[in-house]
Amino acid sequence: MDRNMKDLVETLNFIKNNMATKSDITDVTEDMAGIKQDVADIKETLDEHTRSLNIITEDLKTNLDKRLQPEVRVTNLEKRVRI
């Protein structure tokens, strides 16, 4: 067998031994479907946490405003009394 034919046979054997089969592609496709579902579940959880964090942030702003109102009123009263 000449050198070119031997190289060709080696290359073809390598391709045959390492090429993905229909079964391999099906397995990868199924794995990807599972991964997509996992990502969707994680995104849903993250969205829920983001909503909760936004609610907490707004509550903190509202409560801060409510706490500052009496302080402002007391400061105004103190100014009046000192006058």
C-alpha cells in the first residue's frame, strides 16, 4: 500500500471512530432540552427574588419617609419653641 492510500485509510478510520452518531446527537439534544428547562427554572426563581427585592426596597423607602416625618415635625416644633 502506498503512503497516500495508508494516510487516507488512517484518516477515514479516525473519522469513523470519532464521528458523532445519530444516537450521540439525540443524547446531546435531550441534554440541551434539560439544560434549557433548568435555566428557565433558575430565571423564574431569579425573577421572583428580584420582585421581592424591589418590594423590600420600596418598603424601606416608604418607612424611611415615615420615620423622617416625625423628625421634621419635632425639629420644626423645637425651632418654634426656641424663638
